[in-house]
Amino acid sequence: MNRNRLSIIVTSGIALFLATALWLDLIPRAHTVYSDTRLLMGTLVSISVWGHPKGKAETAMQKAFAEFARLEEVLSWQRPTSEVSQVNQVSRETWVSISTELGTLLQRGLLLGQRSEGAFSMALQPLTQLWGFSSEHQDEKPPAKEKLDRWLRLYPTVDAIRLMQKEDKSFHVQLANSAVGLDLGALGKGYAIDQAISVLRKEGIANAIVDAGGDLRVIGSKGSNPWRIGLQNPRQKDQIISMSQLRGDIAMMTSGDYERFFLLENIRYHHILDPKTAEPARTGLSSVSVQGKNAAEINGLSTAIFVLGVEKGLRLLKQYPGSEALLISEKGEPTRTPAFIADWLQEPIKQ
Ligand code: AMP
Ligand code: MG
């Protein structure tokens, strides 16, 4: 066989192999991002995967969404069959056996409750229900003052969540106050994001972002580019005020008074509640973003900082090494810790 013929055969062989491999999705297509979105935990959850074959990316995304859906069944107090609802339905003063998963999450949340001196409280479910921000038909008016006062008089602090781990490692919980109920709304989404990332990794995915309504965690990158994350202006929905270029393994979670709210006589009523007043937290902040390794942890941390305000909030942040924060005041003034990754794009609009 002459050299020319041999080289034609070899070249055609390679071309045929590449075409077949591409067709069978065995090799990644350069610069292709595969994305999918689902409505889960009351928000739009988007997953994007970069640099993996289509089939592999899609299978991994399906499994990650399934994990989100499973956790909604465990953690959502709005679902009557969830594990959290089962705890809430049991009469007070009764010990209930719970899964290791829920027990571990409660353990983390209770620690944050202590460190924030009760500003972060997973015991607020009756209060969240009174305000109705988690329901589809919000009344757009505050609950009657007598109802809030009655709730406060029962002194429903986070200490009323009693958690016990037996020698065999099993967890048991007791709600020791008629006015408390479990609400893991400020931890659950972050935990689900962490779990979705773990599922993606188990499926061999190295570059991905899981974004649940602006709360997110990234792994890897988009080739030579980072994942670019815009932060919404708290007072102007369609405007981005900062851009974070994230790569590696990092989460970013935001708590804001613009996520679920209504305005009445120029007063903003929003979904982040101060357990000490039974009212929406008013510490002069409009949003708190936290970056760190663990989405569940910083999910709770952002809520706690929102309730505590700038000074106490930044003190709390120091107890979580590796976490960084960007706080935006109601007037649009930013306060950020030195290693928070963001390019400030513009002075936010004053109210
Ligand atoms: P996030 O948007 O992550 O700040 O979480 C807000 C959700 O957490 C609310 O919808 C409530 O379900 C719950 N929540 C509200 N206030 C608090 C609080 N002070 N501590 C813990 N969870 C809270
Ligand atoms: Mg939060």
C-alpha cells in the first residue's frame, strides 16, 4: 500500500471515530453547556453542566433534580406528609424518632440559633404561617396584632426544639412549646443544593452550577472561564449591581427583603422574621449575600445576619471561617468583607 493511501485510510478512520463518538455523546463538545430547569421548593431550580457529553450531563441533572424533589418531601412544612410536618403534627412534649438526615440538619441549625442568640430560629413555623409569605395567596396585610402578641407571650424560642442523639446514633426531637413548629425554610434550599452537587459529582460531573432562584453553588468552571453570577439590585428587579466570577467549589446565598414581600402604606413587609418582635426584621438591611463552601450553612447564615444587622451580623460571620459577606443597606450602601468575590458594577439607585 502506498503512503498516500495509508494516510487517507488513517485520516478517514480517525474522522469516522470522532463522528461516531460525537454522535454517541462519548466526548464533550467544546464550550457546550447543558441546562435544565424545574420548579422545586417553591422556586425555579436550574442546573447547568459544562464540558461533559450530553447523555452523561442529562442523566446527572435528572438525578440531581430527583434529589431536590426527595428533600422537598422531607423538609417542607407545607407538605402534610413530609418528615418535618410529621414532627409538627405530634402533640407537644412527645419525643419523635427522626432520620439521621433531619437530625443532622437540625443540629446545625440549632448551633446557628445559639450563636445568633436566637435571631436564627427554626421554631417559627406558626409565625411563618400567620404571615403567610410561604403560601400562594398572601393576604398583603400583616396579621392582627393580638395574634402576634399572643404568639410572643408563649415565648416560643428556639430552645423549645429539643434534640437528642442516643448511643446508637439515632436522633429524636421534641417540641416543648405549643407555639413552636419546625420551619427549615432558611436551611433546606442550601442543603438541597449541596446534595444536588454531591449527586452530580457521583455521576462524574466536574463543572456545574446549581442555582435555586439566585441561591447557588458552583463546581469547576466553564473551561477557561469562571461561572459569572449577577446579584440583583434589591430595589430594581431587572438590574444587576455586582458580578461575581466564581470557580472551583463555592456557594453564594442571598437573603433579601425583596424576595417575598408586600408594601402597605409605604412599609415593606417581608419574609425574614425577627423572632423577638414577631415582625419582619428591620435592621436597615435590604440584602445579605454570603459566600462559602457549604450552601446549607451559608443559607442559614445569610438569614441570621439579615436579622442581626451589620455589626452583630459581621461578628457572627467570624465564627464561620471561610465565609465572606456582602451586605446592602436599605439606602443601597454596600458593606463587604475583604475576600467576598464581586465586581461592584454601579452605585445602586437610591430610594
Ligand atoms: P432565606 O430566604 O434563605 O433568608 O429564608 C427565609 C425563610 O426562612 C422564610 O421563608 C422562613 O421560612 C424562614 N425564616 C424566616 N425568618 C427566619 C428566622 N429568623 N430564622 C430562621 N428561619 C427564618
Ligand atoms: Mg438565607
